[in-house]
Amino acid sequence: MAGGDLLDSRLPHPDDGYDAITAVSSLHHIPLGDALERLVGLLRPDGVLVVVGHYRPATTGDRLLEMVGLPANGAVGAAPALRGRSGKPDDEHVPVLPPSTTLSELRAAIATRLPGARLRRGLFWRYLMTWRPR
């Protein structure tokens, strides 16, 4: 299927929805509420939604995890550089936005739109969210 804007209702999709939808490092680039509602609408009733996303650190716990993760983040970034594969792999003209939503705000948005979803904080300012409609 060709790419397109997730929020564009004209984006082609199967009439009965998708069995699985994944979003990796993308939801913080678009309005969260609109994106979650659209993803819910694209998912089959027995499907699964999996999101690996970024959040904005805001709490003391976030900052402590950030400090613990910084050396590991540097090591992960150094590995490709040592193999000569450093640099930005994406198209230079793609707009990139830092995450504006905190983990607490994510929890609230997910709780109202995706009942029963699981949200777990990860390293490197990431979270993992999984949801199955019930």
C-alpha cells in the first residue's frame, strides 16, 4: 500500500480494517488525540495496535531515567558511527518534532480512547503501548 497522511480520510484502507497496526516513533509528530481516534477506526474489532513512541520527560522519575539512559544512548549511537554508518538516515527534508506530550498526558489520552491499553515506559525516552479492542 502506498504511504500517505494517517489523518487523511481518503487514505486507502481495507473496508474491514487492519488485523494489526504499528506506529514507531511517529505519533509525536501529529496530534495525539486525532491519531489515536484514526488508528482505532482503522483497526479490526479483533486486531491489535502497538505503538513505540517518544514522550517528553517532565517528572523527577523521568529525569532520573534520562540520566541513567544517557550513557547507554551514547553507546548505542556510537556503534553505527564506529562502523561508518553514522548520520541521519532519514530524508533531510522530513520535518522532525520533539515530543510535546508527557508520559502522564499520554496515559490520560490513552485511557480515554483505548480502554484496557497497556502503557510501559522504556529507555531512551520511549514508551510501548499495546491495545486490543474488547
